Amino acid sequence: MTDVTHDHASSTGISNVKLGMWAFLGSECLLFGGLISTYMLYRGRVTGGPRPSQIFDIPFTSVSSFILLMSSLTMVLAVSAAHKEDDRKINLWLTVTALLGATFVGGQVYEFTAFYKEGLGFSTSLFGSSFYTLTGFHGVHVTVGIIMLMSLVGILKRSKVPGKKAEVVEMIGLYWHFVDIVWIVIFTLVYLIPV
Amino acid sequence: MFSTGFKYFFGVTVLSVVALVMSVALFKNLALIGVAITFLIAAGALLTGLAIITSDGTTRDANVQTSDMTTQSLWPLVTGIGTVFLALGLVTSSIVFFGGVVVLLAALSEWMIQAWSERASSDASHNAEARKRLLNPIEFPVLAALGLGVVIFAFSRIMLTVDKSTGAVLFIVVGTLVLVAGTLFAIKPNMKRSVGAAICALGAIGIIAGGVASAVSGEREELALAAEEGHFTHKECGPEESEYFDKLKEETLSLRSAVSATIIYQDGELIAKIQGLNKPQKSITVPRSNATNIIFRNATEGEFRLVVDLGKPKTEDKDSDHDVDCTQLIETGGEQSLTLKIPKSSSADNHYKLFIAGAEDKQIIVVVP
Amino acid sequence: MAIIERPAPTVPAVVTPTSTYGVLKRPVSATGWRSWVFTVDHKKIGIMYGATAMFFFIVGGVEALLIRLQLAAPNGKVLNADLYNQMFTMHATTMVFLFVMPMAAAFANYFVPLQIGARDVAFPRLNAFSFWALLFGGIFLNLAWFLGGAADGGWFMYAPNSGPVFSPTNGVDFWALGLQITGIASLAGAINLIITVLNMRAPGMSLMKMPIFTWMITVVQFLLLFAVPVITVALFLLSFQRNFGARFFDVAAGADPLLWQHLFWIFGHPEVYILILPSFGIISEVLPVFSRKPLFGYPFVVFSGAAIGFVGWGVWAHHMFASGLGPVSVAVFSLTTMAIAVPTGVKIINWTLTMWGGKLWFTTAMKFAIGLIVLFTVGGLSGVTHSVAPSDTQQTDTYYIVAHFHYVLFGGAVLGIFSGFYYWWPKVFGKMLNEKLGSWNFWLMIIGLNLTFGPMHILGLQGQPRRMYRWTEARAGEGFFNLAFWNMIASIGSFILTTGILMFLINVWVTWRNPKKAPLDPWDARSLEWMTTNPPKEHNFDVIPTVHHLDEFFHRKYEEDATTHTMKQVATAEELMAEQERNADKHIHMPSPSYWPIVLAFALPIITFGIIYSYLISVVGGVIVLFAAYGWALESSTAPDSDFENNTPGTALAIHD
Amino acid sequence: MHKTLKSAVVVFVGSLVAASCATNAPQDTWQPKGPNAKLIDDLQQPVFAVAGIIGLIVAAAVTYTVIKYRDRGQPIPEQTHGKPALEITLTVIPALILAVVAVFTFGAIFKLAKTDDTEMIINVTGQQWWWEYDYPVQNEFGITSPIISSGQLVMPVGTKVLLRETSRDVIHSYWIPALNGKRDAVPGRVQTLRLEADEPGIYAGQCTEFCGLSHANMRMEAVALSKEDFAKWVANQQAPYVVPAKDSLAQQGETVFLNQCVRCHQVNGLMRADGTPAIAAPDENVWSGAAPNLSHLMSRNTFAGAAFDLLSKKCRDEVWGAPSNVVGAKYLAGVTEDCLNQKDLRAWLRNAPEMKPMYANPADLEISNGKYRGMPYLALSEDDINKLVAYLLTLK
């Protein structure tokens, strides 16, 4: 998504790709809004199987949330390295961000497995269906983010990136921060607020 | 005349078709497979066609003399392994079979591309570049996903083995290590690449080894027990606090409107409030075979649960206990919903009722016409 | 095409296209079908959108005719119940998602860059991808006809009737997944057009100097941007329930079926404005041109469009007045629904006042525009009658509603689209549509439309519900003008309407064969898209114009006499064109064609097909997606100079950037 | 141009006028027969009138403009961009009209949602593709044990009846236009609808939320009886089962019924040969878990979701066309042998899915765990059908 026609400067002063990413993220807000609403409506509807407060492990999820937040910090470092055109640090911080993201996803895989063992399947109850759908969608977003970060590292190494490097890093950074912010909302609404 | 891209996609098409023909053996519905094949051929053909149109590579490809040089190749070996898996899978389970199919497909395509690239020109570096050009877009993401997948999976197995608090600590440790390592690299730009690679490799190996060990040693005790006993999947509708079902209570309710009846335990009396009737009732009418939502509200001092007696179960055993369903123990002022579905009308030997656990005399008759 | 060479505007010959990072070398062909399939030119994509939409219009029209044939007489035997249910479901789905939306996208794609003085959209490859995703999504949706039956739950697909037991064929799966694909297309298109409008306006074109059509399209794209994800969520919930055993609409698990209705209509109501606003935009261009006056109250029309966009989010539950929302919600949504009638009324008033005091020229485009004002008003007023919630509980799900939204969508959206056809045909194809046939087209459509949908008001008010595959004489009432009579009239009307639309197709055919070229400025038009050749050059404008006025083109042709306030022509379109060609830009970089959009789009139906039949197929689709995504990401939007010959300095032009 | 307008206006206004031309459309929404429907009608008539007038004004304004300002060679007009004062005025006027409409609308919404003045409640359950009614015990109406019926809702006149609607499978919608607007029957929810009839009569209705294959065949009627007639009806519904005369055709029919029909259809009081009550188990055979209870079948005028008449055409017209003072008596007479619509009933018993599409293919059963979603084809012999018809006629 790096098409730019260079005929004249953009009317808003923001590059097309960045503005495009903003628009996309605006749209994503509604996607997560819908999923979160569904969860909020259904979280207390348990006709069988565990209820939210019976299986949530708040200390663990707090730690994994913190790790995801840290990854936003490293993403910021990557973007600032990109502005300084320090290729080594771009690669380094992108990798660290991806690793932190992977740690988070690893934690989510663990959490899903543990919940499943404790009796919460995807089809067990409305709580189960909506919980796995919401957090699963978020997990997929993080995973896509990791793939983008790793690919970016690979592509940068081969110096194949079309367009401006800093812009691409910044665009992926926007996405990554968005995914983090969404997690903060999910963490608060899903885990912290009792049913 | 056949361009390299053409060969590549033609191969992909043929391979997909082969895979699907194989799967015909596994799936019952042949008509669907037929459609699926059409679809796949269409996909392959589209790409093949594209390749023809672009006459990709003809400028270099057409008149290149085949060089005799061959390089060492991993792919025949992997192909062999894939075939073995395939055969094993036919005997054992379909997962192994599919694993074999995937390995085989991957190996064959890599082999094919490599073979082609070695004959593409007499220039070895050009050949290597051509191979990369074709395969990197697939290899990069697949390898990244595989690598990440293995690490993530191994990590989650470790977490499943250690107990909850250790898990949280472990999580902090891993996160911190990643951060610290990153920072170290950042402030020590002179560190040798090999040192960095070694640290990363060690970390990965550690996690994978830990994962394997954990997977072998099995998950932590309480999880294993929960999976075995189904802690939350059965309800205990007796008067006493049940160990898991009542462990944590949900007191607020997302279901508030349009319920069939609200059952209130008020000052030691059980009453039903029904929309349209102003007086509290002692019986409710519930349509047969219909998922009917009611709300139980406790307005008496103490913790109580509402139990619904669903009559004798459908077994021939006339002495067996009645089927019951229930809410959790609800504190004063709390409420919870309960969904009833009663398939048989009430009759002389089929009575349904709602009552308070431990106080069978506080009851509401449920009429199923 | 990467470089437009000046002064000799020939297609540069290709020597060795650079290979992209994937397997394929980038396409460079400028002629033949390849120049269409791999194009990223917004104009070609616009035309392909239009052709696709027209094809689905015919498909949806045939479905509608079958429905009307079945209902012409009591106990119709043309279709059985199952087929009828599929027919009305697919008629609505096709008309909404595969005709009106893509047709609006066609106009938007073609004219927004031209109207804002840009050379292409912000993301040309994404634009091509949107189109192909729409086409493949549409085909995928209709594949269900041949694979066990199409969706049969109505376009609103209420849960739990859309669940696996109640809708046993794969039709609903094809429907849900097909709409996901077209949703992706809409979303990508929306982002593209929004960025185009925000970032690529010609110098001097402030937002309040933007042509009104572009304005309305912008509002629509924002609506899409925020509405599409909501239906995406709903469709995911439905698919997860049907394909993976989730319980979102399983009442036995305590689910609330109204969740679907809320999600669907939170999307579905803005969708109504997504369908109608582009046509409002079209006639807001047509009326001033043929009245020789600027749009009356331009800022009011802009703000009422934006207001409709905003308030449109707060009225969804008026589709659910009979669902049992509770009196408070019903009252609130009743009020907001009445509120949205106000900005809509503003538009009608402004259009009328635009004509007032004008110098009206009744071309076919103008006739369609005036037809829209009157017939949309009928639809709008019947809409007001069911903003009165208690009254709506009598009318909802009857033919009165069918009458209402067909007056809105046919009398509004479709008439607007036809107005656009006649107005912009010379711009797009360089030939004028025949005005005489156009007149036939218009009058047959107007008569047919009123005969078809007019009687439906009566049918509905006298109690004929919708979505019934047959009706019985026992409930038709007595007397000559009973429901049987009106059903017959409606069916006859639908064939007259069809004849009217056929007239258009004949007109296209006749025009096609007529070698006569259209003049440069046949309508004495007002906005920038007319300030270039017919059809426009690939790079749209030789010089990017600097904008000083709303209706810039008009103000370059005419000047106001300071004393008499009458307009005096100072230049002709030909003169302006010649001047542009003299000062043509020397360095024009255009984005180059690409394979990746079509490859990526084609992978989507493969994935969804796999979800229905076998995940193995999905994996193949997934691999193609990855492959295409990487190829795409690693290809620069403009081909490097080495792809073209004649680029040695001196013979042609230095290429900057 | 003005021809367009003319034709549009003529069709629109003409349509509205002509609407009154069809006499006695049974589901006419403009002929209220009870206070709830009247309330809606009083609200909507002025709104329709205002809307019509505004429509005419717009059409007239456009027509006038089109005629007056057509191109007669006048110069290009002044390029005016609008007059804000005029714009604002023309925005405020419709807003004010709508504000007035809103006030009246609000009143009606809350009046129609009232439930605390109810005199009688009836539970209504929708399923594919028929309605079930059950009357909870209400001693003041003589209902001492629950009554269950289907197809036709019987209610006393001048009584504020509250329907408590729900559904067993998908969403349906209950609509008797003469008595009130519609209210959806949503599974898992209980929603209320006020009904009250001013005078005795039979009021037609139709399920109006698309509910699957046979949606078109899901009808209903509300039968309003005078209070005395209603008491008679209640007494009849609570009357005990009458065993058919020994060795009659009807008795053989009872045996067929016990063998074939009782799997799904309950007839209260029916005993098996071994003296145990014959309890239907529709939940084991039918997806929705219910089939119409056939006790006192012949007291209803329709069957199979009110899609077909139990009365022959002549007898039906007599009942439906009866003036309000005798309609109750005619209705209570029920279906006699002379009046029975033999043709449809027999066709139904012969092959129900042919008369009313009901997902009868084996493939359709697979997805619902082998359960039917309506009455299946039973392969009854003509002989069995004769016997069954004779038996069903005894279910007065």
C-alpha cells in the first residue's frame, strides 16, 4: 500500500499512506466496538460452564498487558530510529517489538488452553463464544502486526522497501499502537470490570 | 516457449490437483471436491495464464544452454520424508497424512524451483537471485510464522505446566529479558553479530526445550484436575455451597427485559411477577419445548439459590432422581437469570416447580400446557 | 503507464519490464484486454465498475420480474416457496450490494479525481483491488444458485432464521462470506476515495469549493468506512455460528436474537444513505448545469448531506419498531427519524429553488433529475408516515414499505444514476446518447415505476404482507379494485419498467455504433471534469488547474457584467482546452499497471469457498494472499525508468523523483 | 415535463383515493375495530393527510417552476448562490410540523405499551408455521384449568386482552390489523401486545416477520365473542374427552390416531388401549418441539396454521359474513359433518408437505437431527383417512 502519485503535495500535509492508515484504524474502531458490544451483552449469559470471574487470572493478564504496552515503547524507539535513518536500530527495535508481541500472543495461547481445560469451549456458552471471538480477533491483529514487523525487518535487510523507509515504519507503528490501545480497552472492560 | 513463471504455476496447479485428488479419498462428497478442483484449477490457471501473458523470463530463458552444474540439495530428502509421512498417515491418522501432504508440496515446489533456477543461466549468482525472487515471498512469511508458532507454542506449554503465580513471574522475566537484550544491543553497537545471534539462538532453544519438557511432563495439577472433573461444567443444586459452581458469583444481570417471569424470594416467601398481571402469582405458565428465561431475585436476608424441578428424567428407571437446574447462591439484593426448556406438558405424573434449595416448601408451580 | 511523453503523446514502447519481487514481471501493455485487467487507471476501473453493476442490475431485474410474475395472480405457480424466498433475498442483495453500491463506486471512481483536478486516486492499485474484490465477491455470492440454492433468509437475514437448522442449504454461507468480500472491497474503496479527496485536491480547491457530487461521495465514503465494519462483525458472528459452532444466536444458550437486528441495522440504515447520497450528488450537478444557475444554497446542501450522514447513525432502530424495544427506545428513534427528514427536505427545497429563475433545458439527464425530485419526495413522505412508530407497526413488513423504499431507491437512487448516465456519457465515451431514445427511456421508466410501486402503497395499507411466496384471494377483499387488481397492475407495471430500461440498453447500442463524436462541452457544464477531452486523457489534465471558484469551469468561460449582473461568455471550452495543451506539464508520473490487485482479490473467494467446503482450499487461498501481498508490498507504484525506452536525456524528458 | 409530474401525482393521490375502493379487505389497516387500532388510526390519518398535502405542494412547485422557467431564449440568469433567510425559514417549517407530529406520536407510543390495565392474559407462541395459544388459569373468566388452542385466537369483546408473545424457533410477528399493529414474537423473550375488540367478529391476520419456507402460509384469526359466548367457548374447551361410539368408523379412526398422530398431536383425555393416557411427545419428532394440540379441533374453523379452512366455502362465508350479533352463535356451532371442508382436510392427511412446504426432504431432516419441521408425509391409506376424518369430527 505504498502507491503515491507525486504530482503535487498533499492538501492536508499528511502523506497518503499515513492518512490511509488513520482512516483504516478509524474503521477498525467500529469493528472492535461491535465485538466488544457483543461481549458486553453476552458476558453474563452462562447456562453451563464457567463464568468470567471464575476463570480469569487477573495477575497474569495484567503482566501480559504490560508486556504489550512495553512493545509500544519499543515501537516508538523504532520509529525514532527510522527518522534518524539508523538502520541497525530500526531492525533491532522492530525485532524486539515483534518478540514482545510474540510473548503476548504466547500468553494468549496459554490462556486459551487453560480456559479450555477448565471447561470453557467456544461453543460452551455465549460468554465462551463472545470471549474467544473478541480476544481472538485481537490476537489475530497482533499476529498480523508481528508478521508485518518481521517482514519489514526482512525487506529492510534486502533494501527493497519502496517509498520512504521512515514512512513505512511509522505506518506500521500506527497500527501497532492501535492494537495496543484496543487491548487496554479490552483488558479493562473484559477482565477488570466485574460482570 | 514455456516461461519459467509458467512452469512454476503449472506445477503448482498440478500439485494442487494432485492434493485434491488425494483428498477425494478422504472426503465423502465427491461433487464438492469436483467444484473445489475447478476452483483450484481456476486459481492456478489464472496465474499460469498470467505467466504466459507476461512471457516472463523468455528473454533470458529461451536460449540458455543448460549447464551441468548441480548443487547439493536438501529437497529430495525432504520429499522422501514427506512421502513417508503420507504413507504413515494413510495408516494412522489424517493429521499425519495432511502433514505429509504439506511437506511433500513444500519440498516438491522448492525442488522444482531449485532445479529450474540451476538451469536458468550459466551465472550461479543470477540463478540464486532468481530462486530468491520466486521463493522468498513465500518463504519469508511461512518461515517467520513457523518459527514464531513454535516459540509461541513452546512458551504456552511451559506456562501450562508451572503454577499460576510462577507463570506470571515467568512472564515478567521473559518480557524483561527481551527488553533488556534489546537495550543492550542498542547501547552496545559494537557487539559482535555472532554474540547477538548466539543469545537469540540460546533463548529460542531454551524456550523450545522448556516447551518440549513441559509437554512431556504434563500440565499443572489443578488444570489437569479441572479438565478431568469438569469443575465448572456441572452444577450442584443442593443447599450448601458447592466448591466450584458457587466459587464466584455473578450478581449483575445482562438479561433484564422481556423475561417470562421474575421470581422473587421476598421475606421468606417465593412469589412470581408476570407481565400483565398486577398481583404476585404462585404459578407460572411456560410454553412446552420453549427456551424460557426467568429472573431470580433474592430479597431475603442470606444466600439462596433457585432450583427448578424438571420432573423425572426420560430414562426407564422410575426411581431415579428428578432432573434439576439451578442458579448460583445469590446474596441478598442479587439476581440471576435461569433458562428453562421443558419438553413435556405437565400432567398427573409430571409436575414441574421452582423452589428454594433447602426449603422445598417455598415453591412456584410451573404449568406446561 | 509510467511516463507520459510530451509533446508527442504516444504510448512509450516497452523494452524490458523490471521483474517485481515476486515471480511476475510487471505488466506494461497499454492495449487490448490486458490494459483493462491489470489497469490501475481510475477511469478504466470506473468503467469496469459500471459494467459490472449494470450486469448485476440485469440479474437483479430478472429476479424482480420473476417475483412479480409469481405474485401477479393468487396462488402463483411460477416459483415454489423455496425458490421464491431465494429470489427476493437475492434480488435485494444484488440490487443493494451489487448494483447501486458499485454503480455509485463507478461514478465516484471516474469523476471524483476529475472533479478535484487530480490525476488518479491516492492508492491506484488498492482501487483496482476494490473492483476485483467486488466482482469476485458478487460472483461468489451468486455461485450459491448452482451449489444447492441461494440464500433464503431475506437480505436482512434475521437470526435465528439464518441459523444452520432453519436455513439448511449453504446459501446463507455464500451470502455471509460473499458480503464479507464485497465489504472488503467497499472498505478499501472508501479509504481510497477519502484520502483522494482530502489529500489530492487541485491547488485552491478548498472543501467549500468542491463540487457537490464529490462532497456527497465523501460523505458516503465516511459512512462506508464506519458502517462496513459493523456488518463485518455481524457476518462474522453469523459465520462463526454456522461454521464453527458459536452460539451467538442460539436462544437455548440465552442469546438475544435482537443483537443481530441491532448490528444489521446500525449498518443497514447508514447503508440507505450510502445508496441514495451519490444520486443526490449527481442531480445536484445536473440541475445547475441545465438550469444555468449555481446550486441554490450550496453550503446548505453540503451541510444537510453531512447532517444526514451523522443523524443516519441514530435512526437504525426504526426498522425494529415492531421488535419489542420498549416504549422509551421507540419514542427516541421515532424522534430521530423525524429529525432526519429535515435535512432531506432541505435538499428537495434547494433543488427546486435551483431551477427557480433559471433557464431550464430539458435534456434526458435533466428529466431524470426532475423525476427524482418528485418521486423521491413521494418516497420521503411515505417515510415520514412511518417515523410515526405506532403507525409503523401497522405498515412495517407490508407492501407499503416495499412501495416506500422503491420510491426512495428506484425513484431516488436509480433515477439519479440514469441522470448521471445521460449527463456524463459523452465525457466517458466521447459520444452523446440519443436524446430521442432517452426520452422513451425516461417516460417508460417513469410510467412503469409508478405503475409497479404506486399500487404497492394500496396493497400494503390494505394488509398485504411482504415476503409471501403466494397470496390468497380470501384475503384480497371485494370489489373491482381489490388486491388482486392492484397486484396485477404492479406486475404489468414491472414489465413496462423493464421496457424502459431496455430502451437504455438499446440507446447504448445505437450510440456505440454511431461514429459521431460528442462536442467538447456539450452541456455548457460547470465543473472541472469538463475541462479536459472526451474521453479524458490518461493523465486527466495537461495542466493541473488552479481553482478560484466553485464551478471553476463555468467561471473560466463566463464573466459577470458588473452592472447588469448578466453572464457574458469570454471563452469557449475549445479555447480553454487549447490553452491547456499549450502549457502542458512536462513531467507526469502515472502509476503503472500491476497484477497483484487481481491476484489478491481472486484469493478471497478461494478462502471463503474453503470455509464452506474444505479448509485445505482455504489454505491455498491464504498462500496466494501472502504471495500477492508480498509481491504488492515490494513493487513500487510507478515502474522504474528502465522499463521504457526513449528515456535517454535529450530525446525525451528528464524524469524527476 | 409536467406530464411526469401529473402522472406521478395522479398515481400517488389516485392510489390513496382508490385504496378505499377495495371493500372489506380482511387485513385493511385503515378499518380499526378496536380501541388500540383506533388510536393508531386517529394518529396516522392526519399524518397521511399532511404528507399528502406537502407532496402536492412540492409537485405543484416543481410543475410551476418547470413551466415558468423553461428555456425561452432568456439570458443566462444571475449566478446567485442562495438566500440564507429563505433557506432557514424553509428548514424550520418542516421541523415545526414534525415536532407537532412527534408530540402526538409520543402519547400514542406510551399508551400502546401499557400493561397494567390488563383484564385477561393469553400466551401466544409462534413456531414454523402456526400459532399456539394458551390461556393460563383465570377464574374470573371461568378458566379453571389451562386451555390450549391453535390457529384462531378466541377472546371476549370489550375486554383488555394482553397477548404475551414468544416463539419456539425463529422470529414471527403477530398482526391482527383491525385490532392493533404488529408485535414480533422473539424466541427467548416474552413481549406483549394489547388487543381489544369493540364488537364480535372474526378478524384476519398474518405472520409478518419472514419466518422461513412457509411464511406465506402462517396465518391467524382473532375471533371476538360476546362475554356470554366466550363463557360457552371456555366451557366447551374444558369439557372432557368424548370417547367415540363403539364400533363406529370414528372409533377405528381413534385407533389410527393413536398409532399415527399421537406421536406429535396431543388430544387431552385420550387413552391408549392399555388405559394409560396417550401423551404426545412432539419434542422427539419435531424440531420446534411442539405440534398443535387437537383437543376440540372442530371448534376451530381453520387448520394447519390457519392456512386452510376446516369449513366448506359456503359455511365459511356464512360465519365470516354474519352480522356481529349472530357471528358468535355461528362460530360456536363449530364444524359439523355437512360443513367440513373434506377436500382440503383429506388432501392434508394424504400429503401435508405438498399443501404447505415444510422441509420434508430427507436431506433437510439430517440437519435437524432427523426431526421434522412440520407435518410429514405419513403414507396413510384412503381407508385410514376416512377413519381419521370420522374421528376428527368427534373432537367437538
